[in-house]
Amino acid sequence: MNKEDAHIVIAMANHNMNVTDVARAIFAHRNTVLYHLDKVKRQTGLDPRRFYDLVELVKMAQEVLENGS
């Protein structure tokens, strides 16, 4: 997961898993957000649109943003 994906995962948590609200918040097209969510799912096997998967992804995203890895 890269930093851009990490920001989108955090935004999903902050906006109650609402893709449209995330797109508005980060000034991106809704399809761009969906692309990144699908990319995260392919890379990690965790679906950011499912609550329990999102919880794990937020932990991973925070680590990426803190450590830059």
C-alpha cells in the first residue's frame, strides 16, 4: 500500500465507508476512489468496503503513513 492508498483508506474510515463522501473530501472523482479501493483489495486481500477488513487496513495505513514504507 502506498501513501495515496493509505490516505484513501483513512478517509473511508473517517467518512463512514461512503465512497462519494471520500471523493468529495479528497477532491477526486468517485471512480478514482473505487480504483484505489480495488487496488488495495488486490494487494492485501482485504476489502476496504467491509467494516472488519477496513479496521485492519486502517492499522496498516497508519503504519505506512508513520514509517513511510
